[in-house]
Amino acid sequence: GIQVEQSPPDLILQEGANSTLRCNFSDSVNNLQWFHQNPWGQLINLFYIPSGTKQNGRLSATTVATERYSLLYISSSQTTDSGVYFCAVEQSFQKLVFGTGTRLLVSP
Amino acid sequence: DTGVSQDPRHKITKRGQNVTFRCDPISEHNRLYWYRQTLGQGPEFLTYFQNEAQLEKSRLLSDRFSAERPKGSFSTLEIQRTEQGDSAMYLCASNTQGYEQYFGPGTRLTVT
């Protein structure tokens, strides 16, 4: 099956810093989503981005489907950005396959 | 705008007991998914429905697990004869085919 790898696995930032999270996938996909999982376990949708670039406030994402990777940019990080970030890919409009996650800690 | 809801949010049970979880999807979504997440891992797919039809089941879904979506609306996931290895967060998601999936808050199961 398709493999989804995220880097870095862990990231510690000072409040106000910028960061880039990467997601590599091993096969072509129809869709790609980025999620933020809060401390209570809720998965919050960030981006639905099978290709191209999208921005939402301090967050933006870029997917280069031909090269099989996606990037999530977080600018001016805040403590509330802490948590685990997952990318997940979908083939043939079926189930999501999740990556390994990036655990982010933003300190004040 | 109501999202995906799950009930209960937490369940503690003794090994060998049966448990049932419920998921109510976003009303206009015809697809419903179940995932399981263990500590430190990403969610893993268990099964999904399109309307009332169960279209795919993961190898993770042993014979002790059964899922239903009888009228194409809410779904139930039952685990029979629970084992300690079943302890996990059970997540439900819904969408319309080809669009993003939205997740519920999850049911955290602890088997003692």
C-alpha cells in the first residue's frame, strides 16, 4: 500500500517563529488533507489540497502532486498551534491513509 | 452547522465484555468511515459505508468487530469479547465522495 512519511517527527519552537512541515507519499493520490489534532484528540481540518497552494490566515499549504510531496507552513506560531499535525492521502476516492505525524510544541 | 458526533466519548470496560459505539455523520454526507488510533500513531482505517452498503473492511477488523449503517444515516461499531489490545481511540468521519472528510471527537476505549 501507499506509504506516507512526515518530517520532522518532533519540532519545538519559540512563539513567533515560522516552520515548515513536510509530507512525502509513495504513489499518486486523488486527494490530500492536513489535520491538526488537539490535546483532546479532535482532528481539525486545515487544508484539503490535492494540488496547488492554499492559504488560511497564518497557515498555508502547497502540494506538488507530480513530485509526491506536500508542505505545511506555519508563520508567527502561537502556543495554541501546539499539537500533532497529520497529512493524509486518499487514492481512488476511498479511505484516508495517514502519515506518521509531526508533534509541534510552541513555547511562550 | 452540526458536525460529526460520537457517543460515548469515553468507555471503560472489562476484558471479555461487549461494547457498542455510535456515530452520527453530517446529515448530507453519504459516506461514513471508521478509524482507530493508538497512542503515538496516526489513525488507521477500519471500514467505510456508502449509504447503507459496507464497501471495504480493513484486515484490522477482526471477526470480533462488526459495523452497521442500517438506514444510511448513523452507524454503530460493536466489539465483542474485548481484549486489552482493543484499547484505542475510535474515530468516525464522513464526507461526500470526492470531498474532504470531517472527523468526530472520537470514543476513547479502555479495556481493563
